[in-house]
Amino acid sequence: MTSPASFPEYVTLALWATNLGRPVKDLAGWANHVDAQMAEAAKQGAKIFVLPEYASEQWLAFKPTGLQTGEEIAWMAELAPEARKYGAELAKKHDMLLVAGSMPWHIDPENPDAGQTNSAMIFTPEGDAIIQDKLSLTPGEQEPENWNLTPGKAFNVIKWRGLNVAVLICLDIEMPALSCLLAPLDIDLLLVPSMTLTPSGYHRVFGCAKARAVELMTVVAACGTTGAAVNTTNNPTNYSGCSVYTPCEPQLGHTGRFAETEPTFDDGADGEVLIAKDVPIGLVRTLRNGEAEVWPGGWTAGHVSVKKNG
């Protein structure tokens, strides 16, 4: 991947809490919708644009008549290759790293019956395309009569313009085992597309995202879906917002909250876009490399034994 040697001191992020209830007529219409949001973000200097988990649910507005819940994943996966082409074009057009949300992806394109993953589609303006599968699925995602997805097995670190960027999808950010795996990887920016139906889900994901910023001594940016997709049979509500978290260090303002929007079920419009200007990613790297107050690095607890008493 294209990766200049210079490391940026600041980066401006755009996070879109997409309102799935805004109907699109076809995949080209969906791409045009994303295009318009990216154009506005580009005017404000954004270099990274993130859509939420299952942004593809917006496609259900034009799904075939009679498509059942258990058939939706395979149908969206059939559209994913075309959506990937649009995503690649938009990343290049706007000179942005684009996380085009997540969407179902056939494990074997020649054999759809082999199943699907829930996969984030990541595109660089230089032409790279990376697929990051969701690693830890919710019970609903694994139900045979429901969406029946397969968990992924690999984690990607993306080297782009001097940054180490990674993506964890929704529930993955809640898994402490993944945090331990990531701690030694020197990640500069962790992006979290999510979908949560209720305030409790939102607070689980975003609360854990804030914790990961502390644990990994890195910047974590999360955004989720809002509204309800036209013709949805599975997710009648979506509640979320956008947030950018940093480690809780004096140089970063103590609280770990860099920028955020108010979470909502539905804003009645396209869903709020958070422009997080000049995130101090260079300072965070300096802190991670030895200047933090107390961070012990990629601590493993390898020397700790468990004693059961009683």
C-alpha cells in the first residue's frame, strides 16, 4: 500500500451516523448519496470518511418483493461487488480513506451457499481495497433462520500515508481479548462502524470504544446507524451517534473525549456527520512511545497466576 515516510501530526475525520430511513432507488443512488456527503466533508478538510455497520441495509428500500429475512444477507452480498466498485471510485475522487460501512460478503463468490461474512469495505485513494470481517458475531447474526453469518478470522493493520489504521466492527470493540491482541501493534487510529438498536447497545459499544483508546493509547473513532431502513424485517430501530476518543492524558484534555454528537434514534434527515478537525494523532503516538503518565504498553498479565480460594 502507498505509505509515505512522513507521519502526519494531525488528521481530520468525518463520521456519518447514517439514517437508514432515507430511501435510495438503487445502488447508484446509494453511491450518489455517499458521494454528496463525502464532498461536503472534503470541503472541511476531512481525509478519512467512515460509514456505519450495515450501511448496506439502506439497499433494502429497493429489495425484491417477497424477499424474506433469511434471504436478505445473500441478496445484499450479491450487490457488494458493485458497491465495492463505487467505493473505490469515491475514495479516489475525494482523496480520502473510505470505510464504506459494512455489508455482507460471500465467503466463496462461486458458491453463495457457503455463507457470508459481515465485512467492512475499506478503500484508499491510491487504489487499495481491504476487507475486514467482523470477528465476533452477535447471537442474532448467527441464527440459522435469521442472517446466519460466519465470523471472520483475520485482523488487518492498514498502513496508509504514514498511519497505522485498523477497523473493528461493533461487538468486536467490546472484546477484551482483541484489545490484548492489538496492544503491541502500534495502531494510530482505530475505526469502529457499528449498528445498535437501543441506547443500551450504543453505550456498550461507545463505552468500550473509549476504554480501548485508553488501553491501546490510541485514537478510536466510532459511528453507528440511525433510523430504520425502508422494508427492513430485522432492525425496527437504530440508535447511535458519532464519537472520537483519545487517551485520558493531561496533554489531551484529561477526559478522553475529543469530539462527539448526541446519539439519536432518527434525526429526520440524512443522519448527522461529525467532522473531527485536527485530531492530534502525532501527540498520541508520542504518548504511546513513552511519554504517557502511566501506560504500561502492551501489558499481557503473563506473570499473573489465578488462585481460587474456598
